[in-house]
Amino acid sequence: MNITKIERYVGVLALPVFLMVVGGISVAVGVKAKDALLLASVAPYLAFGGLGAAVFGVFWMIWALFQMDRWERGSIVGTCPNCGGAESKLDGKYGPYRRCRMCGAKREG
């Protein structure tokens, strides 16, 4: 499987960016909803929850970029037979398997 650098970055960074966007929207809604009668009771929770999601997304993205940089420089020792990238252990329909976070290749184990 041959994926481009852009596809790799989108695959690795899509969820952290999504968390940051949803967290930012939740913070904005929580701050603006203080005056609304319907959402006034949940506004602080919405704002703090959104802030937590956004901060978590930022740290997750920093970690993912750090891992991608290490892999691209060749200083990370992964176990993927295709590209040498780091793999995630997952459970699927047919049992446990590994999926490479860098190239997307799958194998048993």
C-alpha cells in the first residue's frame, strides 16, 4: 500500500483537529449560552468540557507530530514490515491484528 505524505498526515491528525474544532465550538456556545434560559444550567459544563477537549486535541496533535517527525527522520524503531513505522494493536472480527499508523498496512498478531 502506497499512500502519500498528505494522506498520512490527514489520517494521523484528523481526530485531534476534530477535537480541537468541536472543543472550540463548545467553548463558544458555552460562553454565549450564559444568558439563554434554556442552556443556562449547562453552559459552564459545556464551556469547561469544550476547553478540555480542545486542550486534549492540542496535546494529542503535538504528540502525533512528534511521532511523525521521529519516524520521518528514521529515529523511531517500529515493527511494520512495510515501512518500519509504529503499529497499533487492535481487535477485529477475526481476532487481534496490527495496523501501521504511518502507512496503514495490516497484519495478524
